Amino acid sequence: MAQAIVTLDERQDRIVTIVKGKYGLKNKSQAIGLIVDRFERALLEPELRPEYKEELLKIDKGKFKSFSSIDSLRKELANV
């Protein structure tokens, strides 16, 4: 487990304390860990969220047309 010395301003410290109290955590390290986990799920890996997976399945069930070459695709696009 990594350890770090973190400098927080008054507002940031207050937010960590609120998170600690709201979720009944034992210390601020657990609160910071929770904040990091939530940040990771929300921003760093959106393609793994269940909503994203459902959207991909909807797209996958759509109607598609196969092309044997780029030329056949270009001909199709020229007709549109």
C-alpha cells in the first residue's frame, strides 16, 4: 500500500471530512480512497459502465451492410 503526504486547503479538507462522516469511514485515508474510487469509475473508465455496455449491445443489434472492398463502399456512398 502506498503512503503519501497530502496538502489540502481548508475547503478540500472539509469535503474529505464530510465524505468520511457521510459514509461512516474510520479515517480520512479511507475517505480519500473512496473519492479516488468514485473518480475512477466516473471519469477514467466510462467504456466499462453498464450503461455503455447496454448502448453497445443496442448498436450491435442494428442493421448493417457488408462491403467486400473500399471500392464497393465508395460506389454505395456515391449512390446515396
